[in-house]
Amino acid sequence: MLKRFSLEPSRIALNLAVLFIIALWTFPTAGLLISSLRDKNDIAASGWWTALASADVNKKGRLKGMADQVEKDGKFTVSGNLFEGADAVSGKVSAYGTKVQAPGANAAGSAVTLDNGQTLQVNGDGSYVLSSPTAFTEESGGRVFYIASQPPRFTLENYQTVLFSEGIGRSFINSLTVTIPATIIPILIAAFAAYALAWMKLPFRGLIIAIIVGLLVVPLQMSLIPLLKLYNAAGTFMGVPSKTYLGVWLAHTGFGLPFAIYLLRSYIAGLPKDLIESAQIDGANDFKIFRRVVLPLCFPALASFAIFQFLWVWNDLLVAIVFLGSGPDQLVLTGKLNALLGSRGGNWEILTASAFVTIIVPLTVFFSLQRYFVRGLLAGSVKGG
Amino acid sequence: MTAQILYAFITVILGVGGCFGYFYGSNWLLDKTFPANANNDASAVRNLRIQANIRPWLFLGPALLLLTVYLIFPVIQTLWLSFHDRAGDKFVGFANYTWAFYDDQFRLSIFNNILWLAVVPALCTLMGLIIAVLTDRLWWGNLAKSLIFMPLAISFVGASVIWKFVYDYRGEGQQQIGILNAIVTYFGGDPQVWISLPFWNNFFLMAILVWIQTGFATVILAAALRGIPEDTLEAATIDGAGPFKIFYRIMVPQIYSTILVVWTTITVLVLKIFDIVLTMTNSQWNTSVLANLMFDWMFRGGGDFGRGAAIAIVIMVAVLPIMIWNIRQANAEQKGH
């Protein structure tokens, strides 16, 4: 066996190499996640990788005026806090100055004598004391420019925006409306067909199997024009809209069937013969055998196809934009995101949060059901669609 | 929102329920019409035989119907359309194909597709192989593999947003928020508008697919590596072979057929690549590929079903031999086990 724990230089190099590759692979997604949690002004102002460290921002504030002065021992003082007020920021003042050109002239905590003889001291927490030998006469005090170092700020505001006012929430529901039936219906239809092709006596069985396997090669794009024409004709004929959820479910079912039947048939055909035969002797008909014996046994195959199909339908853009309308009641997440890329291309706070909403479901499915997913993938190298 | 959820819920229940209803209903009807427990034996036997003849078609019916409507009919129809003019009325022979042959945009798309074919499958397989071998010897290898594998669960559109962010460009002197330009400017280079960079922009789009598909290659190749008998590796080690020699001489030959399957699977995917180009560049800046060209001719402005269909046929003809090879390979492997 290979040694798994040791501290040889080659092992360390190996670990570092893998770490490097993983960093490379997760960096783009990490960028998306971190950005989506940042303030929208921050996203446009600095790279997401700076979000974890505290950032220096230049700020300005105005000191209080005569109304707040206090006289003590013949000296007049005004005190307050730069962080209080309308555009208050939290953080820490690292330096300050009274000229816009030099906001970092004086370190926080040090006192400075101004041109008019007043003394100003700004502390790290934003508090300041301005003292003068004569009384203050101005309505409001002078301006102070300072550098505040802000701790990392994260917010869920972007998510609130996209979910409730950008229509992502609605598209999320549309996506579920498309995906759930488009996953269950093909499983059901394919499982019945696979059982029939594996265990039931019927003419042309070999031919049907060959045709179904042959259909694995048909590229999806090919079906679009003829189907769209068919849908339009059917829609006009029956006087219903041609773009319906039913239409998109059936389309996904049709496109997913060859792979589903192929995968399930080879699994169901591999079940022990005795099992089926003994059930037949007990007088069960094929419908009963299928429900009671076969269905529970082929759960792993059903699960791997279900995950495969779920991710495929959820992530699909082409079928959805061709067979579903682009109104808010039908636009799915991928379509919505694609539309946002065009219309809100510069609004990274919208794009990043929306993108994360669209990928959170597949990622959850993937991480929780990874085992089945990998199995489906191993079989799925033949999927054409 | 609540109304929408309720509506969605009802739609889902109706759709799925209808499907269940068909199978239960049709089988129930069959059992009722030809009861197996009929009053005399002769009719019971007859009914059972009728049931056995009808039931397979009840099981197969929906699948055959859907396959016919959604795959067989479109293939025939597309073939037919590709020999007809833009509206599909007049037979034009091979005119659509000869048009494609001389069309600059088509040639560009073919060229780009070949570029993709040359780069993506090779790079994915190579990276997958390297990662599979490296992680095989780590105690946290499985975690590493899931992280590499993760992009596979992300939609192409989602991936495009992620990568647009990576490639984001700000004018010189401004702070770059795209990581690629940030790195370039950090080392003193000039920021670039990556996705409109002539010729090279293709490679930046390919990077996305490599990012997505390497996980697929890794997982499948890692499974194959597990299948290599331990004693062949041990024998090679005893004979004094170094790790690189073991890799080239022992590991690669033994998983050669799996490498080919991975390679061809990604090749098929690349031939049909569509979403990434649509969402990243929308075929602008000379990044068009066949599927996008077809889409434009069919649905956008082009409005020429004949030409679109001809391009679809070209894609299918290109995919066909590889898929056939793949399926035969998969069947051979199944028989072998």
C-alpha cells in the first residue's frame, strides 16, 4: 500500500500542488459568493479578494459649530464624533487632516494646531475635540478629511433586491415548476418502458431497443425547429398558447428518455431472473411485479438518473427559451440570468446574487447526493441530448 | 407570490398526477376489461393471454409516442428542411449545404469549433488525469475531487456570470475588479478586454468549459485508476521505476480505453457547445460556433429554416460516428463486467 501520511518533501510538494489546483478551481466561484455578499458600491470599487481585509476609505466630515461649544477655564471647546451623523460609517480613523489634498496628514490621536490658533484632536474611535482660546462664532465648524479603515462588511441586501424586486424569486418558482415534473415524468415513463423492454414478451423488442439507443446521438438543437412548428400548429389548432409548462415538460421528457431508458433497462435487465419468475408464479401480473419488486430494487439507478435529469433541466437554457415564454410567469432562472446579463451587465450586485441563487440548488443537490450523481455520470458518458 | 407558488404547486401536481394516473388507470382498465379471475378457467386463460399481449404496449406506449414526436419526427423533418428554401416550401437540393460551404460565418464557426475540439477535450483529459493521479495518493483526495467536480453542477449561464467577473475589465489606472486583470496589472501589465481580444478570446471561453468538464474527467479517470491491480504497480516499484515511468508505462496503458471514452464524451459536448458562447459573447468578436450559428439562422434575424437545418445536420453528422463509437465502447465494457 502507498503510504498516506508522511512528511517527505515530495509529499509536501504533492499536497501543495493539489492545493494550488483546488485554489485555481474554486477561486472563480468564491469570487461570486463573496461579491454577492458585499455592498454594491464596494463591488464596483474594489476586487472581491480585498473584501476579507479591512479597507481604507477616504471620508469627510464637518465639525460642530458655535451652538455646541462649551466654555471652561477661559477656553472654548467643541467635541463630537465623526462617525455620528447622516453618512455615518463604522470603523476606525487611522489619520486625518483639514485639507482635501492631505486627508492623512496627522495620525489619529495626535493633536494639531490649526492656522487660526485652534487645536484639533481626532481619535481612532472618531471622537474629536476642537478647542480655541476665543469663542466660536461660526454656525458650523470646519471640514475634516480622514481615512477610515473599515472592517469587512457583508450584507444580504443584494439577495433581498434580486429575490423580491428583480424577479429572481419568481423565476426560481418557475424553474421548480419546470424541473420537478420534467424529472419525475421521464423517470416514470422510462422505468415502465425499461421494464417492458427487459422482462416482457413483445414483438420487435430488439429493434425497439436498437432505435432507442440510436436516438442517443440526436443533438438536441436539431429538434427545435420542427418541434416549434409543431407546437405552433397544435397551439393554433386547439386555440391554446403554444408556450406552456406542459409543452416544456414533454420536451424535456422526450429529450431525456433515450438516456433514461438506456440506463434503466441495463439495470433492470440485470436483476436476478428468479426474483421476477417467483413473483410470476405467485400470480402477480407485470404491473404488480413492477411496482412491488422492480421499482424498489432499482432505486439507485432511478436516483442517479433523477439527479442527472434534475441538474440537466435546472441548468438548461436552450429548451426553456425556445419552448417557454419570456414573461415573468414563465421565465426560468437561467433565462432570467441570461436576460440580466444583457440588461444589467454592469450591475454586479444584481448579477452575482442572481447567479448564486441559480447555482445554490444544483450545488445542494450535488453535495448531498454526490454518490448517485457520480454513478449517473459514469453511465451518462453516452448521453447525447 | 403566494398565488404564484400555489399555481406552480397545482401545475406540478396535475402534471405528475396525470402521468401516474395514466399508468394506474390503463392497467386498472385492462384488469377490469379482461379479468384474470373470470368465472370459468377457459376465459381466464384467454384473458390472461390478452393481458400479456396488451400490457407491454401500455408500458411502452408513452415512451414510444414521446420518442417519435420529440426525436424521430424532428430528425426526419430537419433532414427534409435542409433541402428546402427559407420558408420550407421549395426543394432546393444541396443549395443550403453549398451556401454553408462558401459562407464566411460558417467557415469561421467551423474553424472555431475545430479550435475548441483541438483544445478542450485534450486539456480536460490531461488535467483530469493529472488531478486523478495526484489526489489518489492524498487522504483528503475525495474532498479535493468534489471541489474540482463542483463546477459540473453549475449551469453554463451561471458559469458565464462567474467568468465574466473573472474577465471583467476596467480602464487603465482604475482599480480592476476582475481577478485576471488585477493579476496582470499587479505584475505591471496593461489590463485587457479579454473577451473581445481577437482570436485569443476563443481560448478564454474555452477556459470556462475546461473548468467545468475537468471534474468529469477526474472522477471517471480516478475510478479507472482504482481498477488498476495493485500488484502491477508494486512490481514496477520493485523494478525501480520512478513515479513518472509508472505513470506513462503502467497507469496510462491500463486505463487507455477510459481515457478515450472521456476524450470522446467531451468531444461530443464541444461539438454542441452553445450556452457559453451565447451568454459570454453572443457570437460577437468572431467567437461564433456551429450551434450558435444555427440558432441565429433559426430564431434570430436569420429566419432561414433551411440553412439552420443544414447546419444542424452538419453537427449531427459530426457527432454521429463519435457517439456510435462511444455507445459500442460502453456496451463492450458492460459485457466485460
